[in-house]
Amino acid sequence: MESYENLALDLVDGVLTITINRESKMNALNRATMLEIKDAFQYVQDNPKDIRGVILTGAGEKAFVAGADISEFTGLSEMHARKFAEEGQEIFQSIEDCHTPVIAVVNGFALGGGCELAMSAHMRVAVSAAKFGQPEVNLGLIPGYGGTQRLTQLIGKGRAFEYLMSADMLSADQALAYGLVNYVEADKAAAHAKAIEILKKIASKAPIAIGLVIDSVNAYYETGANGYQAEANAFAGCFGTTDFKEGVSAFLEKRKADFKGE
């Protein structure tokens, strides 16, 4: 398994925990960390048999990721700023498109790029003290890593406008009520345990089908895609898998299926 300067990786029973490990910087996302995240998720994609779920979290108790490293913004031209945003969007899209389920355990502040990172995961479990926000307008900016798009998808247009333009933060309870997070737990240990519980349940299902669920749901938001057709194609593709044959046999024989991801 890879070793990184800004990330800590821990693989236990098929669940890989990726921790943004810059606690002294409130786990802020500099370019080096972004490139390490990109590499780590390529590692996940390359090892589907060994990694059946991913937990994405931040070091310490204060912050998941408190934002981007603003010092890297100074001196950027419009051309370089556009490239900067497009590279970040590509990295976060690779998380959203990952066929291995990803849960963000939001252990504190998830602001700016941190909120965008959490939203790129398939699900979110927050601690009760977590805070979410896109405060970029305070800097004369807007989100650049997909925040305007994913926040709108998750909480709706009207609320997204409010929080993107006011820079107000959402509490964990508000995030739960608005559909931004799946669960709120008392502390980081409880949130991590909840994420493990969810991922273990998913790991007992057919891996190819899980990946196709991710593709089909994401197709709903993909510009120019026909989500219903994507679903029909994925449904049909399942019929050519060994997992489908095993699932049907197990159902008819009233036993637990033993899926191989084939």
C-alpha cells in the first residue's frame, strides 16, 4: 500500500480509511494533498478485490477539511485558475465515479473545498459538532471543485442559493434535515463505526451490481445522459455476470449468496 506525506491509509477487513493528515493546517487541501487523493483513489480502483469500501475523514477532532489552502490562490491568472478548478473537479469526480462505495466521515469543519470533498463521496456520516459551508464569496470567489453543482443536487436549488450566497454554515442537524448527510453521530468513533456498519452491509452484496448502481445514479446528474437508458444497460449487463447466476441460485436454494465480483 502506498505511503503519503499528507494522507494516512489504513486497510482493515476490506475497508480502507483515508485520512487527510494535515491537522496543524486544519487538514486544508493544498495541491500536493489533492494529487495524493487522486493517487489514493486510483489505488482503490486498481484493487477492487481487496478494498470493498472506503472511509474518507480528517485527522483530529476539529476539522474534516477546513477548506483549500488559500495561499496557493495568490498570483493565479484567470487561465491558471480555470485549470486549477478543472483539475480539482476531475479529482473529485473520480471519487464520485469510484465503483467502491465511499463514505465521508465528517469529523468537524467541512468548509469550502472540504465541503466539496465530502459531497463527492457517495454518503456522509457527520459528528454532531460538524459544520458545513461554502464561504468562498467572503473571498470574492465561488466554489471551484463542484460545490455549486453538488450542493444543489443534495439540498435543492433554493437552499443552495441561500448558503452559497450568504456563506452561512449548516449545523450537522440542519445538514441531516436537508439531506446533505445520511446520519449524525455523537463523536468521531461513533461516526466511523456507523460508516463501517454501512460498508460491511454493502460488502455482502454483489460487487459488480454495486458499481453499476453508482454508475446509474450518477447518470441522473450527467449532462446529456439518459439515466433510464443507463439503468437498462446496466440491468442487462448484470445478466452476463457470475454474480447474477449465484444470486439467483442462492435465492432459489434459500441460502446466502457467495458473490465473487465476477
